[in-house]
Amino acid sequence: MFRATVLTLYPEMFPGALGLSLAGRALEAGSWTLDTVQIRDFATDRHRTVDDTPAGGGAGMVLRADILAKAIDHASPQGDGRPRLLMSPRGKPLNQERVRELAAGPGAVIVCGRFEGIDQRVIESRGLEEVSIGDFILSGGEPAALVLLDAVVRLLPGVMGNQISGEEESFENGLLEHPHYTRPQLFEDMPIPDILTSGNHAKIAAWRHERALELTAERRPDLIAARQPRQK
């Protein structure tokens, strides 16, 4: 079973959207579990302070190493084989390959940062893998954690009704997904392409592949370049 544990200052943000639709039904059915750990519970002062000013000066505050380390050790004791992830804009970009790796594993321990970030010594001492969902800044790691978990949970066995759906989506074969159509046959003078109603599955597959190539070349030329064999 996939077990997710989220370390956060705002546990009330979970499960959020993960409690609905496919992920929510799978959570209710026990196909995966989600626990939250309140980082403030490991503060030692009466005000439950978890942050302090950055060494060397600068704006903002930084999550303290000692408090966060205690929270991580509690959530992921020795012998826990789950990867420890830190949602961070400076992390390695999350892609479908990494999502599939996580879905095939025992779960994940996810740290949600706030303020200016967390003490670097925690990242190093607790082996945190920094993960980014895009080149933009969020108020905290919680929305990013929700995105990551949504991407992972839908790939767990039995969550999606049609396994083929997951295999034909964008990024699964290095391309963006082809366009989709359904009824009505004619919408605002725009018909469904004839090939899709021809019944010729080989030609339909070829058409979809061609459209996927065109879309990818237009919108994500980097993916096309990645498919080209490297020159020696």
C-alpha cells in the first residue's frame, strides 16, 4: 500500500482535493493512506516557534533545523524505506517518470516548506530530495504536495478505471497527448475529423500519433529534442 506522510504547518489543507474523485474514493477504500504531521508540535517554547532569522541577514524567516529534524525523525524513523521529499522551487522538476517511480514504491514522506525555506543542514542530514512542480513560487509547499500526490495516486493499481488511459496520456511516450473529440458530431460548424469515425484503428492510431507530434513540436520542442539520438 502507498503511504503518504506530509509534514506541514497547515495540516488542515489535507486531504483537500485528494479527498474527492478518484483519489478520494481510493483513500476511502484503503488503496492508499495519508497522514499529516504538524511541525509546530515539535517546537519547545511556549509560543511554538518554528522559524528564525536567516544567518547572514536577509528578508524573511527560515524553518529551524532542530525542530524540523525532530518532526522528520518522528514521521520517518530508522528503517522507513519511503523517500523523503521536499517541495521546493529549486528542486529537480517533477516528471511523469519520477511519478511512476513513486507510484511503484511504498509511499513518500513529504516536507512542505514555508517562509524563505528550511535550514540546509536538515536537507543534507535527513537526505531530502528536493522536488519542483514548476518555475514559479508558491506561498508554501502544500499545494505542490497535493499536485504530486494527485499525480501519483491516480497511477496506483485499481484507482483508474481504464489502465490504457494512463498509458496514452501526455508525457507517457515523450509526447503531448493528441486532441480528443466526442459527440455531437457537429459543433458550431466544426465536425469530428472523419478519420476518427472511420473504424480503421490503424489509421486512427497513426493520425493520433501525427497530431501528438505536431502539438509537441509546437508547444514543447524540448521534448522533441530529447527524443533525438545524441551525436557521438
